[in-house]
Amino acid sequence: MAKMIVRPQWATYIYVNDNNGPAHYADGFIKIGIFGNPGPLVYYQKAIVKFANTNRIPVANISQVLMHFYVNSLNSPDNLKAYQVLKPVTRDAAWRIYAPDISWDVPGCGGSGDKGSTNLVLYQGSYSGPGWSTAILDKDQYVNMRDNDRALVFELYNNGSDVNINNATAAPSLEISYTGSFASRRGIMIV
């Protein structure tokens, strides 16, 4: 069994009332969180990550897909969800737009035309942050995302949950376990 490590091409996070642009990869972390729900002021943060494409590995050869991420800080996180972004999102995405001057169907990548309906996270390891955490992703959903060259949007669903993920010195990565041998490409490391 061989393993391939896949790094992000880019990552950002979007947040409610963000009209002037997002925080970018260079900021060193991405945020996922929800606060104030229910209430008049609900604050959401969603991370969007675009990983390098690994379509050289046939579906039949992939046995497991893990996502590793380093948690800098946390506040009672639970129920991490990851969905395919169905729009051609760019790293310039914001709460109201997925690309410059092009709006989401529902702000915050919230519509059925904005993101897929299937959560890719099958299992989420416990958070003991700061430190590394691992989530198991649905292999078939991952392959569908990969083959359509889509990004992922990460969300939390418990009020008061908050995760800051290190994206500078310990960027999130995918670990793909597979059989057979395939050539490596930029952003992809075979281990």
C-alpha cells in the first residue's frame, strides 16, 4: 500500500458580512466557526480549500482518504462537515461572492447550487489542540470532487464552535492510500 500526500493549491475563509474580501492563505490560518445562533447577530466562518488534483490514481486503486489539519486553537469544536463547492470558486471568494463580482446562490456558499449535499467527513478524530487532528473522508465523494476539479468548503454546526487551522507552517493535507504506482506531480508527494 502506497500513500500520496496532497497539499492545498490555495485556502481561504469566508465570514458573514464580509463584503471587502476574505482572509487569504498568506494570513497563516483558516477559520471555521459559528457563534450567536439563534440570535439577531449570527457569526459564521467557513474555510474553502482547493487541493492539487490527483486524478492520475484510478478510483479502484484508492483505499482511503484522510485529511490532516493542525488546530492552533479551538472552542468546543464538534461536527466538522466538508462539502464539494459546485461553483468555480476562486481564492478571492467572500461571503457574498465566489469569484470577483459573481454571487453565490445563497451567501456563504449556502445554496444547493453552491455546494453538494453530501458531507465528505465520515469520521472526525478528537480535538486535543493545539495539535494535529485527522478526519476520514468519503472516498467516492472525494473522487467525484477531484474529477470535477472542485474545492471543499468546511463548516461547523455547533453554536460556539471555533477552530483556527494553521495554514502557514502546517497546512492541511490529504493522505491518499492506494495500490499500484503512479507518477508524482507538483503539490503532490508520494511517500
